[in-house]
Amino acid sequence: MLRKAGEIFGLISSLWRSVKLAVKENEDAQTFVNQHKSFFCFIQKRLDKNSFFGLPLTLLTLAFIYVLFQLFGVVEAVLKSGLIVSVDLRIENLLAVFRSGNLTGFFLKVTILGKWQTVATAAASIVIILWIWNKKSCIIPFIVVLAGSSAFTALGKLVIHRPRPSVALYVEPTYSFPSGHASIAAALYGFLVYILFRNPGRMRFKIISLICGILAVLLIGLSRLYLGVHFLSDVLGGYLEGILWLIIGIGLSEYFLTKTDTGTAFASRKILKFSTAVIISLVILFYIGFSLNYKMPAVQASRKVDLIRVENLSAVFDENQYKYTETLLGTQQEPISFIIAAKNDAQFLELFRAAGWDLAESVSFRSLVKSAETALLKKPYPHGPITPDFWNTMVHDFGFEKPTGSNNIRTRHHARFWATDYIIDNGYRLYVGTASFDSGVKWGITHKIDPDIDTEREFLFKDLEQTGRIFNTSKEQFVMPKLGKNFTGDMFFTDGKLYSFFVKAIE
């Protein structure tokens, strides 16, 4: 692959040289250049590869401006509650569904790579290594990168004052935007990769270092999302801020390299390599010891639900968006087809059990692997997980399913329901949901639905009605007839009608 990439790059370079030569020998082009000598002289200086103030500074400046505008865009979206804010909520709610003990332990160890204790230890070690190898031109820029990204992160938190996500696994004492872990990861590990690329060595080692650096930065950001202590836009903002300071640091380092004679190292290469290996080993041992003895901060208290009292069932849908389920980006999907009033979760769940519908398992990596296995082998899995869906930015609270005659996970009746924050005067809590039929499996990881979701609505209602546990039933036109697609691209159509009813208390 690398050989082919080199051949392609060589071909492009050859074509570019041919174009430049053709333009240079063209009389009209020469006349135009002579008429605008000052402008083309300026451009020529900006593209001079042999001067820091030429092509290197030009590329760094363009990269800085681009990243700066991207950062401004993220900040503006956060301050003005743009689309990314609602996406933030859905991603946090979705990742919270996938939490498990093993993954939480793994991501806690990953997030430690961005804590100040680890960063300070790694930074001090890098400075020492640079010093003994007589790479002094990189030391000040490296310190500037770390100090600048840390200072601007603290300033951003104070100015923007964004609260942490409500689904945070544990309490963080500072504000949310931008992510300090993401910022320092991009700055620290990014500059480390730059140092390795800037100095002599095998290209294979440099590419491996680049891949490891990118992986470390991405994993640290993902750990902050998985643990629920940051929103996606916090992490993106942190990355962009860290990259800004990384660009500044690279610029300073390149400038110092043109002014400073690197000189000779303090000892032989064998001694320097041994010393470097010892320092790196000590850093790794520190990280292992610190991670093994690290205690997670105080666990975040569960979000207290403040129930809202309403006069009737339809009051849940005071906003048109609430009438539909939604994709990760907030695009409307299937309209809500059920609103059920029950005393509590236990009564609500008992209604579906009596109707012959099983409560689906929570989505997890284990349940997803089992789903793929049973779908492949066409085995029954009556409690198989249901693909997460969103309503009002929240992942569904309950998934129900009922097997078909084939009795395997490939085809099944299923429904998703959300416990809303609304109650009516008699104390009944309101639950909203949708129903559809899984007609098969696609991509090996999710189901495709039958487009006629009204038939499945009627199927579910008939089962619930036969329990004899519902009353005050009504069916009304809820939204206009709709033809659309869900988040996996499956078509659906509906007449837009809604069932609403109460659940009887069973003595």
C-alpha cells in the first residue's frame, strides 16, 4: 500500500512539474507575470520551501485559520443551542445505555491518560529526554503548547459556564466546555508525534507512532463521552483548541530550528538510548501504579425526575417535535402511535406481560453479540435487545417484543416506549410509544422494518385490549398521513392515528 502511495505521489509530482514548466514557457503567462512582479514575488516567497517564512509558515497559518474558524463554529453552536446541542444530548443518552462494569473500568484507565498527574509526569519526562538528546529547540515550544492549552481550557470553562451532562457517571467539579482531557491529549500526544516525525528514524516506526498517537487522542475523548462527564461538542472543542496550540508549538519549534545549532548530545547514542528507555519505563510504571490505585470520584446522584401535572393526555405533545420519534440528528421519524396512562412502571409492564409481550434486554455489547449469533443460526431469542431510538432526545425506556411463527430473532413484533415526565390529575403517569414489525436482518447488526407500521399498531392494540386491563380507549387523528424513512433508511407509511387509554389497577 505504501509503495503504491509513493508511486501515485510521484506521478502527481511529475504532472505538477510539467504544468509549471508549460506555464513558465508560455509567452502570455510570462507577460502577465512581468506586469505583476510584486504580487508574484510575494507568492514565490510564501511558497519557498527553503525558508521558514515561506511554505512552512504559509501552511501553518492556513491550518491555524481553518482550525480557529472551526472552533468558533463549535463555540457559537454551544452558545446559541444549535443542532449540535441536541445531538450532544442524544449521544450522551445513547452511550449511557451501553455502560457496563468492564467497559467503565477500561475507559477509566484510558481517561487517566489525560489527567494532570499523568500529563505532568509524561511532560517532565519528555523535557528531560529532549534535554539529554540536545533537542532544546523543542523544549520551549512544548511547554508553550501545554501551558497555552491548559490556560485556554480553564478560561473557556469560566466564560461559557456549561454544566456537566446529567448522565455523568461521577461528579466533576469544573464546567463542561471545553474538555480539558481532549485539549491536553491533542496538545501533548500531538506534539510527541511531531517530535518523532521531525527527527531521524525509520518511516515504519514514525507511522506506527502516528497511529498510536491518533488512537490515544481519540480514545481519551471517547472515554469522556462514555463516562458521561462531557458532551460531544465539549470534546470537539477541546480537540480544536489543543490543535490550535499544537500548530503554534510546531511553528515555534520550526522557527527555533532555523536559528539554533542542534550541536552534539551529552553522551554516546548507546547511553542516551538506555537512559531514554529507563525514563519511558518509569513513566509506564507510574501510570500502571496510578491507574491501579485510582479511585473514581463521588458517583453522580441519579437525576431527580420532576413530574409535570397536565390536564389531559394530549398535553404531552405541546411541541410538534414531540409527536415523532427522532434520529440522532433530530430528524423526525415515525409518529407516536400510543399514549398509555398507568399508575407506575410495574403496572405498565404487567399490562404487556399479560398481553404476551416480552420485555427486551437492555442493549449491551454482550446482548448485541448474542443477537448476531442467534440471527445467524436462526435460533429463538425472546428477550433480544431492540435498536435504541430517540424521543425528546431520550433513548426508549422499555422495549417489548413478541415472536412470530418462525420463533427466531430475524422476524418479530416489537414496540418501544418512553416514560414521560407527565402525570395527569388522578396520578397516572403517561407513557408514549411506537410499534413496528421486524421483517428481517440487514447489515448483520440491525433489523429492517415492514413499511406498514399501522398494521403493527393494530396488532399491538388488539393484544393489549384482550387483556381486559385497559379503559377509556380512544383513537384519533394525531398527525397528517406520513410517508418517510427511519434512521436506518427503512421506508414506512402511516395514516397518522393514535391510540390512547388508561390501565386498570388489578386488585
